[in-house]
Amino acid sequence: MSESLRLALAEQREGTLQQRLCAALRQEILSGHLQPGERLPATRALARDLGISRTTVVLAYEQLASEGYLEARVGAGTFVARHLPVARPTPPAPQPVLPVSAWGRRLLQASRPLLSGHRPAFAFDFQPGVPDWSEFPRTLWRRLYARCWTQGGVDLARYGEPAGYRPLREALAVALGRRRGVRCRPEQIVIVNGTQQALTLLAYVWLNEGETAAVEEPGYPGVRLSLLARGAVVQPVPVDADGLSVDHLAALRPVPRLVYVTPSHQYPTGATLSLRRRLQLLAWARTTGALVVEDDYDSELRYDGRPLPALYGLDRHGGVAYVGSFSDLLLPPLRVGYVVLPESLVPVFTAAKWVVDRQTPTLEQQVLAALLTSGQFARHLRRVRRLYQARRDALLTVLQPLLAEGFTVSGQAAGLYVTLWLPPDVDESQVVAAAAAQGLGVYPVGPCYAGRAARGGLVLGFGALTEDQIRTGARRLVAVLRACRGTRRAAAD
């Protein structure tokens, strides 16, 4: 018994030595290695065999006796309790595969390409959508956090409104009206845990299973995930230099009940939805009764010219849900976003938010409200806009010679990425693999397509790299791209 117990004891990792010995003895009894009525070694002998204190063994025996696993008989020793059912030692059984719901099966199928496991570390990681952590206003955030923590009162000790901290919603209503032309009341705003939660909740409160939703092609893969998991039929709509093709959208049958668009800075092409198409889209939505979900992605990080006002600001019939986030402007893990809803959707969306997680954490909302109302957020935004523009320029300067070699660039007017489109003879997957071997993290456009990509490309983020890192990494990438010329033709042969 001592050898088996020694192995069981070695498997225990947590607690004091006495607690680990108790756990090991329980395991031996429940697994059948120690049978009911079987005598245990004397405490002195077991302590010697295990190389531990006799006091530890005595206390472990006493604890297990109080729990009913052991019984002490005066003058005879300590035994496994006789009333326990007989257990037979068996090899560990494989974990059963439990049936899941239809929603769970759809979710697993749709999310498999996105949940591919651990992402390797790269010397130069051009991951899109990641801001610079060193530029986060940590000192200011820490000061506001401490102030909110000490002055927050009972708001921090109980659940708040499911729609979110009211002063934050009030501050957002003012800021969105001033900067994005989104005229709304605070009661129309619901605070969410980022854009992905907003999209998922909108899909559940608006769509029935089997109904059609339209998305941009190419487009953000997470949107398809939310809609497919809901059980929607997802129809891709092509994107060109003027954004989503409303003519293609209007030709879809059955008519989509929901359409998702990123009019300010389309991902991954970087196109801006033209004013003509914005008006055309709103007219289509008014005629069909469809809901337009406007993700105002990257609207605050505009480098070339002034952005068009939000689509929501042009809507006069309550057919647009406006989604925004603080992820790119502050930190992605902050997980605070917001939705501006048509008034008729506010009650059901708020109820959905309450059912899912009750509310977004109050303290972070209080800090963000203080940032917005103090003017500190606007100052931070002006500073990082200049910083990221310089980094964008550094990347474009290194990539410039490629433009004479059949490569093209899009998306440079705003945001934290540019998209480098590859010539027909360059294989996207070969470039990604060759770049990784050189310590470069680059990201293909292929996953942004529901079907086969019409052209290969790379989405190159620059927010988290310094200008020197961008120049060094981009030069390496240029060499990789030139070495990969002809790989697509070779792969086809």
C-alpha cells in the first residue's frame, strides 16, 4: 500500500502536507486500492515509509476518521470504514462526450477557425487592431481609478443599471453628438462588454433562426461567428472602393432582416461608404424593415481628411443600431463598448444584457465617464492620433517600392492597420509562413472571406510597434515578399 500511496501523494500539488496526505488516502479508498475493513499501517511505520513526520500521519488519520473514511479500533489499529461500498480498482475511463444544444454545435463549428490555439510570439508583430500599451494613460487612469474607488459609494457595492452607469451614458450622448453627429438620448445607450457582445445580443433580439443576415465581403470574421451561432443564414455582400454594394444587397432573396456595415473604415479593405450609398442603404432599410447595424470602427483615428458623419446621424426612421468601443483607443482587454439603439429596441436589448451578465463592471465605467467629462480623453485621442499617423507613414514609406511591383495598399486613411494586396503570383499562405520564419507576424485577408478570396493580401497592424520596429520589420517583410514571387503559380502547378 505504501508505494501506491506514495504515488498518490506525489500527484497532490495543493495544500499543506497533512492536507495532501488526506487527499491521497481518500483517493486510495475511493479508487478501491484500500478496501472497506482493510487495516492501515501504523502511524509510525507509515511516517517512516513516506519520510514524513508521525504527527502529520496521526492528524491525517484523525481527520479522515472524523469524515467517516476511517475507523480506529482500540488495541487493533486504524481501518478503512466497514460501511463504505466496495470499490474495484479500474483504469481511468475516458471522459464522456456530452451532447450539446444545436446552438452549441453551430458555435463550435463557426468558431473553430478563430480559436486556433496559442499565438506564437514574434520579434515584429504586425497584428491589426492593437494599440500601444506604453501610450495608455496609466498615471491618469490610476488617479481616476483611485478617486472612483474611494468616492464610488454604494454604487460599487451593488448591481447597477443593466443599461450601464448613467453618467457614462450621458457623457457618451454628448461626445457622440459632437464628434460623430449621433443625436440620441442617454436612455438609448446601453453599455456592453465590447463590440462582439453588442453584435451577439443584437442578433438574438432581432433575428429568428433561419432568417437571413447580410455581411460585408470581405469582412470581420467575428460578425459571421455571432450570426451563424444564432442560426442565421449569412449572405456576403461585396465591398468595393465605395464600401458595401447596396445594389447587390437589394438583389438578395430572401430579403435580409439585418445588415452589418463598417461605413467609416471597412475592415479589411479600409473603404469608406460613400454618401450616395449611405442614403441608398437607409432607403433600402426603410422599405424592407431591416435593421442596419453600424459598427463605427476606427472613426476616431482618421488621418486623411475629415470623416463623414455616422450613418446613424442620417437616419430619420429608427432603422440603425450604432455600435462603438474603446478598445482601439485605449486597450482591447478593457472590454467596454456601447450601443445606441432605436427606442423600440431599448427594452428588449437591455433585458438581454441583464440575462447575459447583469451589467458591465461599474468601476471601469466610472473611470471612463471621468475621462470623457474632464476632457482628458479628447487630449489623449489627439496625442495618439499624431503618434499612430507617424507610424503609419513609416510603414507606407518602406512599402512604397512594392507599389511598382504589382502590390497595392488600401486602408491607410484611418485606423491601426493597412492592407497590402498581393500580386496574382504571390501565395498568401506561403508569405505568412515565410514571414513567421523571419520573426514577423503578418495576418492574411483570407479568413475575412466567407468563400474563396478573390485576391491574397496581408492586414498589417502598426499600433503596437515603434517607428524603428516598423521600419526594421517592414524591410524584412519586403525581402520575404520578393522571395515569394511565383509561389502561387508554383503551388498551382
